[in-house]
Amino acid sequence: MKKSVLTRYRVLAYVTGVLLVLLCLAMIAKYGLDVDGAADVTRVVAIAHGWLYVVYLVFAFDLGSKAKWPVGKQLWVLLAGTIPTAAFFVERKISRELEPTVAQGAPAVAKA
């Protein structure tokens, strides 16, 4: 597996995670604190997260198929972009698991 596959997954995991946290904060400002202008921020961040989450899905699926993950693990990684802060923890776990494989250039071995 190439390092670029892992790198692009990592980048999109962080971007998706940050946008999701920002979206949650914007929604709290909009609905909980009734902040003026929060609706516009919420809309922009929601659209950005939505489109980038689709790209995240493609990259995560590509990584999972090359790493030969079981279906359950693949689904967990795909859903991590929808749970605030989960993308950060899942990305770190996946990176630690796959970095030795990527460094050696060896084929990935699935871990449950």
C-alpha cells in the first residue's frame, strides 16, 4: 500500500472532524445562544462538511479496500466522519496500525 493512500485519508479525516466540531459549535450558537449570524455560519459549514464528507468516504473506502478490512471495521471508519471528534480518534488508531505496513511497503494485513 502506498503512503499517499494513508496520507489523503488522514488529511480528510482531520478536515472532516474539524468541520463537524465547528458545525456543532455553530448549531449551539444558533439554537442555544440565539447568536445573530450563526445561521449563515451553520449553513456554510454544513455544506462544506457535507461535500468533504463524501470525499472522505471515497478515501476511507479506498484505504479500507487496500488494507483488506472486514466490513464492520470499514463501516466504523466510514461513520467516524459523522460523530463529533470520532474522526480524530479513529484516524489515530488507523494510522498507528498502518504506518509500519506503509513504511515497509508490504501488503496490508487486516486487523479486527
